[in-house]
Amino acid sequence: MLPAVDPALSPPRSPTRRRFNQALFAWHVTARRDLAVRHATEPWAILVAEVMSQQTQIERVGPAWRSFVTRWPDPSALATAGTRDLLGAWAGLGYNRRALALREAARAIVREHGGRVPATVDALEGLPGIGPYTARAVAASAFGAPVAPLDVNVRRVVGRVIGGDLPPKELQAQADMLVARRAARDWLDGVMDLAATVCRPRTPRCAECPVRAMCATRQGGRATSQRAAPAPRFPSTNRWLRGRLLAAVREAPAGAWVDAPDGLGDHDRSAVLAALRGLERDGFLELRDGQARLATHA
Ligand code: SF4
């Protein structure tokens, strides 16, 4: 029979996690950003917030997110939404494909999960348009799963704290180890806020960082900057072109055909037509003889 162990004498099971999270949470009491999406409590509202905040600054998501979940408060409501209404509600967020994918996810939730957002990473990843990051973010924030979603921000903080250039699988495992076991959502919010305000890409403010004492990069004097790519000229990007074309078609009366412009921004007519064909392939538009209209399927 094993001798009884005095818990006070037991070594901590995971001192790195404990130290990291003590420092992170103490700092976060006063440093927490009050973002609208953080008021979400229902899994569906959290899923919508996560999809909206991919590729859109989270500060800009708040108003659109509020009106979206008010209008479509659960997956079954969104599953029957019309394309025009959906894209109207998505206006200003960019990457409109996400809106259609979210509706597909809502339909799959209704069809395969009885209308309730599934709780596991695997089931979430099985939904249309839901990738590894969003699946983990929803599992952690909505259901408390101790998993770390690795977007560019979380990856930067964890990578710098752990140090070294780890292969993706190993970095994921190390990040999962750091997640607070009973406070996965608070952990994620804290790391995101640390990434946004202290452990910034180009100019990390290590002197003010709550986890500097255990940061391998800081201790090794290698808090390297990540030089941002130069900002693109928006009228020259394909994203800008697709957004403008879709807005023009969306604003036309229902069912009306709109002539494709000869050029838009830095794009000539062949680029415009190529972008329209891409929007057709993605299910946004119908095309005929150089004209476009919003897809009528819902
Ligand atoms: S000490 Fe510097 S590099 Fe390390 S986590 Fe903090 S800000 Fe980032």
C-alpha cells in the first residue's frame, strides 16, 4: 500500500501552467478589454462571434454581431435566412463567404445535432466552414474545453513564452498544456488581450509584460519583432474588388440584373469578369451575358 501523501508537500502538477496563469489572470483583472462579443453566453452567439471576428478586427464586430444574433437567435432561424438578408447583415465585415458558410453550418447543426451547437472539437470541425481555430475557440469559450485555439495572436504569445521554433503539432500540445483547466474562456480572453496590447507583433512591450519572468524569449533576450507586410492599396486587391461588386449587386432591387462595369479601382474588365465568376462559383451571384444578380437560392 502506498503511503499517504501530504498535498502540501506534493510538487505542483504543472508549475509552468500555474505560474503562467496566475500572472496572466492577475494582470487581466484590470487589463481586460470590454468587447461586446464577450457578453455572449449562448454557444450559438459565441459561434457567430468567432466566425465574424475571423479576418475582421474584433472591435468592429460588436454592432453587427448584436443585430445578427438578435435577428437569428439560433441555428434554426439562420438556416432559413435569405441570401439578401444575410449579406445585408454581414455588410462591412468583409469576406462574405463566411456568411454563407455560417448558414451552411446552421443547417448542419439543425440536421445533425438537433439544432444545438455541438460541444466537442471534432463535432465542431465537422461543420461546414468551421476550421480548427474556430472549433477550438467555441469548444473553449462556450463549453469550457481546455484547448488552445491557435490563431496568429495566440501562436505568437505561446511561441514566445515557450521559445524555440516548434513544429505545429508540438506548439499546439504545449499551448493546450497552458490552458487553465477550469477557466478556458478567461484564459483565451487573457492571452488575446496580452497579444493585442503587450506582446504585440512588431513592438512587444516586455518590460510591462505580466509573464516576462517565465518567457523564454524574453529571458533569452530574443523578443523579436515581426515586420508587418506593407499595407496593400485596397483598390488593387481582389478582396476589395469582390466586396465592391457584391455590394453593387446587393443594393440593386431584388431580382434585378446589374451590368458588369468595364473597370473598377485598379481592375480592368477582364479582372472584373473573373471576380464575378469567382463570386458565382462561391454561390453569391448568378451571371448571364455580362450581367449579374444576387443568387436566388436560399
Ligand atoms: S515577455 Fe515579451 S515576448 Fe515574452 S510574452 Fe511578454 S511581451 Fe511577449
